[in-house]
Amino acid sequence: MTPDALQIDSIGAALPEADDPELRAALVITTMVGVTIGHQLLGLDALRNAPTDRITALLRPAFKA
């Protein structure tokens, strides 16, 4: 099993019981990768200047959904 698959399985197991836990976990991971790329690689000011807790608060509803 690849590290990515292990991460997806781990996150999928932590999600509340719902349909498609692996798909939901993969979406969480790829969203976070996108945020990381925007912050680190692209240097988007909106992400660089935002406190981590603000970014978390904005993403939380999407992840809960």
C-alpha cells in the first residue's frame, strides 16, 4: 500500500460514518495540498497573510459537509 493510500485510509476512518469515505478523504487531502501549494509555491498573499486559525475556520464547514 502506498503512503497516499495509507493517508486516505487513515483520514477515511476518522470521518463520521458516511458514503464514500475514501473519496471524501481524498478530497480533504487534495484540498489541503491545494492550500499548501497556494501558500508555499505560489506565494498567494491572501494565504500567506492569513492566520492559520482563520484558514482553518473557513475550511472547517466544507470538511464537515
